[in-house]
Amino acid sequence: MILQLSPTILVDTPIGRGHTIFIIDYGMHQNSCWVVTMEKNGIVKHFDSNDIIVCTNFTFHINEEKNCFNHNLEIKK
């Protein structure tokens, strides 16, 4: 089953932040595939559900602890 998301869901992935546009569910014996458009460059990538963290959303009280992947971010001085 393929679910198109409208609006998209903002997520953190192992390679950066992006917007989930589709979720592909292969059934109960396999993890779902999240199809994500990356914010940095617009490239579309597929991620296993274990590689996705939904970004903080204070309105719906989602991930208020700000869990996210530790990306190598450059600090400008």
C-alpha cells in the first residue's frame, strides 16, 4: 500500500532533514519505506522506518525532547 502525505511530514534522516511525501507499507513482516525529499538539495531518497525521526511539533506534542540524528554541522564563527 502506498500512502501519499498531504501535508508532508518533516523528518530527520541519517543524511539530513527532509519532507516525507510517501510511505510504502509492504505488510506486517517488513518495515515501511519512507520516501523523503531532502531539504538541502531536493533529492528524493528512500529510508527504512528505523532510520526516520519525526521532527519536533509542539502543537501536537510530538518529539518535544528534540531527538534527532547527530549531523556533522559546521559552526560558523
